[in-house]
Amino acid sequence: MTRIKYLITHIFQYSFVFLILATAIVSLFLLDNTHLKRTAVVAVASLYPLWGIIHHWEAKTLSAEIVLEYLAFTILILWTLLVTVR
């Protein structure tokens, strides 16, 4: 499958993850309440690995390594954002 055909086939999934990440970034700049900012960070940190696992499961490429990679990346980003969000 070519790269363009692959992207067209998965356009909904990639649009969804882009929307999640864009909403999180905008909310970090627009929200004044620290509690709401941290809630947004935790929500995105929960949705991103879930999206990745579902995406790889549908593509039949899901493995333990991929799950661990998503979880490790999520923990790193979650820790970084929770420490820096004020």
C-alpha cells in the first residue's frame, strides 16, 4: 500500500488524534485554572495511547513492544507537562 493510500484510508483516525492534540495545546494556552489544565493533560495522556493501540490493532501490527512504547512515551510526556503546567 502506498503512503498516500494509507493516509487516505486512515484519514479519520489521524484527524481524530490531531484534533485531540490540537485541543490540548489550545487549552493549555487559554485556560487560566491550573486544575483544568492538568485535567486536559491527563485526558490527552489517556486518549493518545488508547488511540495508538486501537490504530495498531486495526492494522494488525499491534505487539507488546508497541504498547510499551506508547505507554513509555505517554508517561514521559505526562510527567513533563504536569511538572511544567502552572
